[in-house]
Amino acid sequence: MLIVMQARATEPEIQSVCNAIQGLGWEARPLPGGTRTAIGIVGNDKPVDPGRFEGMAGVMEVIRVTAPYKLVSREWQAQDSIVTVAPDLNGGVAIGGGDCVIVAGPCAVESEEQLLETAAYVAAAGVRMLRAGAFKPRTSPYDFQGLGEEGLKHLRKARNTYGLAIVTEAMDEQGADLVAEYADVIQVGARNMQNYTLLRYIARLGKPVLLKRGPSALLKEWLLAAEYLLAEGNSKVMLCERGVRSFDQATRNLLDLSAVPLIRQLSHLPVLVDPSHGTGRRELVLPMSRAAVAAGAHGLLVETHPRPEQALSDGAQSLYPDQLRQLVQQSAALQLALAG
């Protein structure tokens, strides 16, 4: 529920409403706006009687939030959220604004040489954010699991050398502490989307979070997972569509691009698309990237490797350097056309 205060409401009146909410055992979240303040009610597990607040001094109206999620909903916040990543790097990268931001890099950090080589051509292509896994959740325990903290150190070196903001996944609390130390964005992978204990822990680290959709997750479940992050006080949350499980084995996953405009209707959070995991096929990444931009994605998360045929993981879906440059050019041209 949202309690919208009158434009002329005083600070004591706003505080009085907050006190009334807290007196009922709930949490009050003041949301200052351009002309008036709204106060959100969090923690209520039952419907709230609007009559408790409608007669209070300074209250203009009481609005029910109909969705099961609150803090992430458009009802709670009408304007788009913009998450600024790595503000210390030339003012940072704004995600959620008018531009579709590209995040590119290898599936995994394999060595310092491999990562720096990739970072060099990623930066030269005009991309400002580097993704790569230091910790790799693999289906088989015998597959390459990542370099751990050594990989994070290589990512930090790439950041310092090429001015690239770093996105990498955390799989558990110990790993999350390390990722928060070395990286700019903590990625929550699809397998951990509903690991609510981990979500709460990561949220409290205060870093921007990229939350991937689970392989069988409903949009409601995805948004409720994001609600866990915001409920812990972290508003720097971005969503990433990466495909859902399908009966068809022609592609790795079924990339659900309808989720992009739907999420933008339901939530104010930025939404990115990962066409690499969404298809699992290199030749499909560029056309699905174009489709994602056209659908309104705030960003693209793509895999690239200097020699995909030698990659230790996901080489079949990794772009060659010249394909990454094509993607950047095509994305910019499409955004310009859509803006016109």
C-alpha cells in the first residue's frame, strides 16, 4: 500500500503517518518526490485497511498495491530506475536510461593473458563493461570450475588497465564477499535466483546486483526474487532475461523476449538480455541482440572470446572479436533508428 501525502504536508505530518505504520508492526518507507512524498508500507502479510490513514493530517490518498511484489512494481515507483555502475570510472555507466548498454567478455576467466587480450578488444569496440566468471557453476563436477580469487585479481587488473566496469557471478556467501571486493556488479546466476538466503546476504553488501531469471521461473517469481534484494535496502538491482527451459533442443534455451516489454510494464527496474545463454549458438546471438534492442532492453550481456574454439566453457555461443564489433555497430544503429 502507498500513502500519498499532500504537496503541503509538513515533516511532522509525514512522521506521524510513519509512526502510525510502525505502531501496527509494519515498516514505513518514505519516497520523496518532486512535489509530494509517498509512504510505502512494507512487511504487512494481510490487507491494510485504508481507513486507518485516510483521515490523518496531510494525507491525500491511499493506493492499494495489487501485485504480490511491492518495491519493484510500477505501482510503487512510476519512473524508471537508473543504476549507475562504477561511478569512479569516468562518471560510471548508467543502466536503465535511454541507451542500451553492452556488457561483453568470456564465459570464464581462464588466464590473465586470455582475459587481458579480451578486455583490450572489448574496450576498443566501445564497450565499457566486462563480464567473465571467476566462479563457474557447472552441471558436471568434472568441468572447469573457474579460477576463484585468482580470476577476480585478473578482472581487477583488466579494470585498472582498460577502465572497464566488472560484472561477475557469486555462488555463495564467501564468494560474494570476494566479488564485492574486486568487482563492480555482483551477478546472481539463474541457478541461485531463488536462493533467498543468498539474495539477502548479497543485497546487504551494497553493490549493484544483476539478477538472472531462473530456467523455469515465472515473471512473478523473478520479480519476487528481486523484491528480496530491495527489501534488504538495496535499490541498485538489474534484471537479466537469459532464456527459459523448453522442450525443443535446437537451442540451449528459449529466449523469452516478450519478458522485456512485460517487465518494463510491471517494474521500474532495468532489464537486460543475455542472448548467448538464451540461444547457445553463436550465429543466433547477433539477430537476437537486435531483437532485444527493438523490444526495449536496457542492456545486452554477451559472451566473446579471442579464440572460441579453444574456450574452456561455452565456446559455441561466444562471439569472435569481429562479431562483437558488428554487434556494437548494429546496436547503435538500431537505437538511433528507434529514437528517430
